[in-house]
Amino acid sequence: MFLPQTAEYGLRAMAQMASRGAGVSVRTKDLAEQTQIPAHYLSKIMRRLVAAGVLESEKGHGGGFRFARPLHRIRFADVLEACGFEIEPNRCAFGLGQCNLKNPCLLHPSFSELNGAIRQWAAKTTLQDVADGTTPIRFVPGA
Amino acid sequence: MFLPQTAEYGLRAMAQMASRGAGVSVRTKDLAEQTQIPAHYLSKIMRRLVAAGVLESEKGHGGGFRFARPLHRIRFADVLEACGFEIEPNRCAFGLGQCNLKNPCLLHPSFSELNGAIRQWAAKTTLQDVADGTTPIRFVPGA
DNA sequence: AACACAGTAGACTTGACTATCCACTGATGT
DNA sequence: ACATCAGTGGATAGTCAAGTCTACTGTGTT
């Protein structure tokens, strides 16, 4: 996998929650069991998602987490960013100073396309798509 | 960047070498300066690439590294794999046991496309493309 | 009021990745 | 032969993400 563990966990947990519907409240312990994520570690991730405004939490008896807004308004990018994973737009692997269209690095042609594809995927895919089991974006190799 | 440092360095170094042409012999020290990669660390990466059959080395005075085969036969995937980075074909972020078309995980529709796109990119792009400044694969979002 | 539940917060440990260093081997030039 | 150059290999140390642990706060139940 190309995602850091934390980001993958975050996405996995949100996908699991999304599959239950938008309004349901979930406890960390249950979610940890269902997703096979270490409970205490998941707890940290959930807090990051609360801080990012993706989730809301309620303490105490009967508490738990629920989505802070409708599923179609929670993009993968939101989840990934909350987990500390961000795809830098103007970064090429050659990485010597700035790299842009006017002053492209050697790897620019190869990289920018892939980089852009990943960013689009993260920006266009939402938890609603997970709930629906659909794919909003398609990659067509060749051409 | 979604690549581990080692993989990024490997790609960067190979791109730099490819831009010089296929047959030229390069010393680690010079390559390290040009690519801004720590010299001793680059040395290790170069050895991995030798072990993987991507490069050939010559010791002693006038020695250095050169490509073991033509540029168009060195794929990004070869370089990345030599650097310890491999994109697992049948891995989804949900990651509970096996995940395939018959028994897809929640994230399967979203993930398999992107995963496949990255793998195709690594498999189809070669150092020759870097030397030419071209992109062999194109991602078409939407549709 | 007392208790149990569940999220909060931060310290702590672990381990993999990154990076550095040095002694060694082999090749070239004088 | 000898000195120098350049890759080899292993030992070592630093850094940061990943994972664990424990005490705290707030909420609901009895």
C-alpha cells in the first residue's frame, strides 16, 4: 500500500462507519474490533477526525462518534488530511527546489500525471460512494 | 509524496543518470551532489540497484556505475522494487483478509482503480521516457 | 451521591526507515 | 611495489511513525 498506516486506518474506519449509515453512533471499541485496528490507536485517529470536523463525539454512557455532516460531503481527501496524509500538488520526485511547468524537473512529465490522478481520486471520492459501492472516477491508461 | 524516501531517491538518481545517456559511467559522489542525496546513503541504494540487475558497477580508479541494460528496458517498477517499494496487487485499504472481485471489501471499488493505475504507471514508464521527457500513460478522470 | 461508561489527553515504548561512519576489496596509474 | 581511487559491507546512531498505557473529564444510570 502506498498510504501510511494511519491514513489507511482512518479510511478503513470511516468506510466501516459509512456502511452503517450516516446517523449511527459508534463506540471506538466496537469499531476497532470490526476493522482490526488497535483500539487505543484508533482512538487517537478518531480524535483527529473530530478535530478536523469530520466526526462529532459524545462522552459518557451511551456516547460514541458520529459523522458531523452528510456522507456525500466527506471526501477521502478530508479523511486523509486529518490523518496527516497530504499529497503535495507541486512536488516531483526529483525534488531540487521548486518544480513547476516553466522549470520542470526530469521526472515532471511522469510524475505530475500520477500525482494529479491521486489527488483527484482523493478529492472526488466520498464516503457516500463507499456506502453505495460505486466509483466516481475512472483511470484510463494508454491514450 | 507518497513514496518512501529510499524509493524517491532511487528514482531521482536513475532519472539523473538516464538524462546523461545510457552508456555513461557515473561516480556516486558526483551523482550525490547533482541529486542532493546524502552520498553514503545513495551508495547503499546504488548497491541495491546493482543487486537487482538494473546497474553494473566497476571498482577502482575510473570506476563507477552504469546501466546494465538499455533505458527502455528499465521500468520505474524495477527501480522502485529494488528500493524496497512494491505495490501489492490485491490489497485494499480495508484489509480484512483476502479481498477480490468475488468477496470485495468496502473500499474495493474506490481503491482497486487507483491501485491499478499506480501499478500501471510504474510498469509502463521507463527511464527512456525520462530521457525523452515524455509520458507513456495518461490518466483521464471523470467518465 | 456513587458508579460505570466512553471519549480526552499526553507520556511512554517500540521498531522500521533514514542516515552516517569506517575498515575492506579490487582496479588503475606512477 | 605503492598510492590513490571507487565500490562493498557491516556497524552504529538518529528520527519519526506506530502502537501502548494510564490517569482524567464529562455523561447517564441507579
